[in-house]
Amino acid sequence: IQQAGLDCRPSDLPSVDFSIRAFELGNRDILGFGLGGAFIFSRPFYHKKRFSWNGEIGAGPGIVTKKMDYETNYKNVAIGSHLNIFFVIGTELKYQIIDNWTLNASLSFNHFSNASVEVPNLGLNYPMAGLGFSYNPAYSKLIKPAEPSDTLSKISDHWQWSATLGFKQNNISRDVYFPALSGNFERVFGLNKKVSLATGVDIFNNTALLDVRKENGKTDDLLSNMQVGAHANYQLHVSDFVLLIGAGLYVIDSHKKDGILYNKAGFKYYPTKNWGLNVTLKTHKFKADFFEVG
């Protein structure tokens, strides 16, 4: 352990912050205002004594004051709910001027979505640029712990599985909430002490597609509604949390309306060695498909 005050460099360890952001959404009469709060995971891509370049990704609750209403606000085709999920992805540059003061410059992409739990759900997307200072009055008094290279080994390779459940609507039966089931089986490869790569197979059964299949003259049984894909996820490990972002390719997909690629972003929390909570958003590019919890 280094003596307090001798080395106060910007940390090269992953960190978790909470950010609150308010938005004027561009049309007060139709969209209103937005308020989002997100737990943001930050990891340095590049780190020197006083400078760091960080990647950031996070999520939390979001509120949009104006939603779609087929009688009073039918022009709002972007969002069908007041309560949403708020996503953030971005990058930040930090330069430590002196021990307590840091200069920050950031670019981020901010997204409000309800994961198609209520339609419509095209989502609301807002870029943001930031420039400012941060001050930590206790910074020079902190004791800097030993680097993880001195205390931790590489993440071990292992197999894991998960089963999740979500709910969503479709544009045919708008007031009905359909269950969306999914499961995956994958192999995790540890790349270093903080990062792993997971590759495996996903099985989806989104029952909201049954109405779509029936309308198109296709069979509407659960077996024919099955979707199977192969995926690869990048995973950042922070204590008992695992932050993941990845992409998959449909191997079996009789729906074929959303393309052959799908994406996932979310986190896992492991209160015990073998069991954890999985919260993931499945999308087709920037179009949300459904939210998975399991």
C-alpha cells in the first residue's frame, strides 16, 4: 500500500458512478422533457500519470413527460410510456491539473427506451458533449491500494448458462403484454484480470411474434416461433458485477423481419459464487426487442 498523498494519479481501475441528466427533447408539446439517471461503468482505455482516456457505458431509470396517446398525442410515434430505461454509452478524457482538480471532456450517446414493453418504442436518442472541471476535496488524503496485478489472477475460463423472462407488446394487439422467453449456454474465456469474452448459443421464444406470424399466414405454434442464434459478448468485471455488450447471428429465424443480426447489452450481479442476477436488453441495432431478467 502506497503512503497517502504520494501518488494521486487518476485510477486505472474500472469504476462505477451515478449520473443524473436532464433533457429538453426538442418538441415540448409532443415529447416534453426527459430525466435520466444511470449507473455508469467506466474503464480506462489508455492511462498515464496524469491523463486517462475512459470508455463508459451505463443504464438506469428514465422519465419522459409526454408519451404516445392515440387521442391526445398521436403524433408522438417515438415512445409509448412515461417510465423508461435510460442508456448511456460514451468516452471521456481526464487530465489531472493538480491533486484535487481534474479537467474533463466527454462525448456520449443517450437513449430512452421501454424495450417494447409498451408500443410505440422507436426510442429517443440524444448526443451530448461535455467540458468541465471536477474537484475532490479528499483526493490527496486517499490511500491508493496495490494494483490488481499484485493481488489478482486472470479470470478463469468456465461454462455458464442463464434463463430469462421479459414482456412486450406488438402493434397488432396493442394492449396485450406477451412473454418473451430466452436462454443461453456459453463458454467464458478470461482475457486478463478485468475482461473476458463469452461465446455461445441463444434460444429465444418471443410470443409477441405469434400475432405477426398468424397475420402473415404462417403457423403460430411455439416450436415454429423459436429463434436460435450464436453470440459473442465482451465482458467487463467490476467486483461482483459483470458488464456485457455483444452481438449475435441468427442461425434459425423464421420471422426474418429484423435482419440476421441482434445485439445485447446489460449486466450480471453475482451475490454468490455460482448464482447471479442477469438483466439484459436485446436489440436489433438501435431498435429494442425485449428486456430480459433472470
